Amino acid sequence: MHDLTTSSYHVDTEGYYGPFGGAFIPEMLYGNVEQLRLTYRAIMDEPEFQQDFHRLLRDYVGRPTPLYFAPRLSECYNTRIYLKREDLNHTGAHKINNAIGQILLAMRMGKTRIIAETGAGQHGVATATVCALVGLPCVVYMGELDIARQAPNVARMRMLGAEVRPVTSGSRTLKDATNEAIRDWINHPEDTHYIIGSAVGPHPYPDMVTRFQSVISEEIRTQLLDQTGRSNPDAVMACVGGGSNAAGAFYHFLDQPDVRLIAVEAAGLGIHSGHSAATSVLGTEGIIHGSRTLLMQTDDGQIVEPYSLSAGLDYPGIGPLHAHLIRSGRAEALSVTDQEALEGALELTRLEGIIPALESAHALAAIGRAAFQPDDVVVLCLSGRGDKDMATYIEHLDQSSETSTP
């Protein structure tokens, strides 16, 4: 049994966060996952690895990303809001942090072929980018529906030399792309490394991805101290699909109980509409993609198809860290509809001149619900930029102008 009252929110030696996590994998993948489990921490802790990782984050990715005080947004909500600008990373999102780390890890493990899954396309772009950087072949699995709604990122992946394989099964979104990537890995266990893009999957992936993304909260502490004289904010907010940007933004505050952790999910057309991805509300304990977590499922264990206008949040589960944080009460979970997210994106654009990714817009749309005080220092992780979502935004603007025309 794993006690929910544990004071630590970090992974234990068996790969669990409270009752969530573990490695539930087919026999064919046991060797791959076990190799990772036995070596990832030792490789990551090597001084040479850390030097290579941080050198690339600095010189190639462009870190540290700014921590920007948003004056007009702060005035609008009568609190102090800082945006962690992951949108300013090379490739346009936080995903590159993990991709850099995992490509270095894969090369040290002697892997010569890379596969990945992607929803919004940002992880696919990041993986294709690092494969081009080091000269390794790359295959990215992407749902057919996501290929259609994220066309700019598909073009970027192909330009970078990746093969984008359409997935036509199921809902043709992120869950199905992940299924196909796992099948590929089973068929190529010796030479292939699977760069999982979120804090999901069998142990050690959730911990490994979280550690690579923890550079976000590490920088927040340093930057906040420089700007405000304190290293801890009153709250950290981030959108959550699988949960990698939130895991990175929360990491250095997990054991700081005075820091509120606020995870914002996609409610789609409404939490109980039948078209939602609000896993913390609708989910129950189960196993998906190699780990025990919260997922949307029927009484007999069949996965309920998720829905969100945002391709990066269109996932029926959440990472085991977030499942534990939410179920234990350490983190708060809020849910935002498609329409609210679109309005949140437009609000930031008009107030601060920053066009956010539709995923990040979910976190922005939840600010008004979090009951912040005027003196609170709130850090919101702006996980990506909105270039990839311009077609959706333009359609929304066109519809808004049509309905407002007398």
C-alpha cells in the first residue's frame, strides 16, 4: 500500500507517487524500461551530462526564459501576476527542455533511432529538432485529427526531417498516437528510444520528464528572488494534459506547503457534457500507457474518449504525479471550457501583446476563479506560443464578429 498522507511528493524507489505510478508494461518492453530505470539517474547526475544539458539549454534553446511581470493583466485581476515565458524557447514551448535531455540520454545509451508521440505538435517539433541537431532518424506518431488542426507544426516536423505517421484509430488524437508509438517500440526494442513528451508512461518516464522540466521552477525561484526579494510565490498555475509543463513549474515547490499549486484542465464543452478532458473530476484509478493514474473510463474499464479544442490537453488521463498531488489535496484542480480558453487567449493578447498557445490559455482563463488576494504573487507558466493555434483563433474571431454584427 502507498500512503496518501506521505510528506514527500517525489517518486519513491518503486516508481510511485502515493498510489499512482509504477510500470505496467508488456514483456517485450521490459528490457528497455528496465535499462532506463537502472541508468537514468546515474547518467543524469554525471557532471559531463549536466554540462552538455545546460550548455544546450543556454546556447541552443535560449534559457533562462524571462519571468515577466504582467502589469495590465495584474491590474485586471487585482493581484500580482508573473508569466514564466516558456513560449520564448526555441521551437515555441517548454517541450524542448525534455527533448534535449532525452536525446542526450538516448545517445549515451547507444540508441540510434528515435520515436515520439505528439498531440499539439510541440513535442513532435521539439523531438524532430533535437534529432536534426544530433543526426538521428526520427518518427513521430500523430493522430489524424491533430494533423489536420495543427498543420503548421506538421510542416515544421517534416522540414526538420522527421517522418510524421498519421494515426487513424480511436479518436485519432494523442491517446491513439501514444498507443502506436508504444507498438513501434515493442517492435524495435534494441535500437530505438521513445522520447515521451509528458510526465506520463511507465516509471521512470514521469520522474525523468519532470526532472528535465524542473529547470522551469528552478529559474522561477532565482528570478522571483531577484525581482521581489522572495524565492517562493504564493501560487503557481499551469495547464495540465499529461502534465509536463505543470510538473516542471511545480517541482521546486512541491514540499513548500505555503505555495498553492493550481492545475488547470480542459473542460471542453463542459465538464459533464460528454465532451471533456477534465480527468481530475471525471477520472477514476486505472492503468493507461504503463502507469496507474486517474483516467476517464467506463465501469468496465474502457477508456472514455476525451475532448478538447486544444490538441495538447486532449488526453483521457493525467500523469501520476498530478494524480497524487490532486487526490492528496496538495494541488488544486480547476477546469476551463473551450470558450473560456479562447476568451483567455484573447484577453492576454489584448492586455499584454502576447499570443499564448491554446493550452496555456486554459490556465489564463482560470485566474479569476482562484480567489487571489491583491498582495499575492502568482506565477503562471505560459507553456507555449500561439502560432500553431492561429487558425483556431482566427475562426473564433470571425465567429465573434459575425455574432456581434447587428
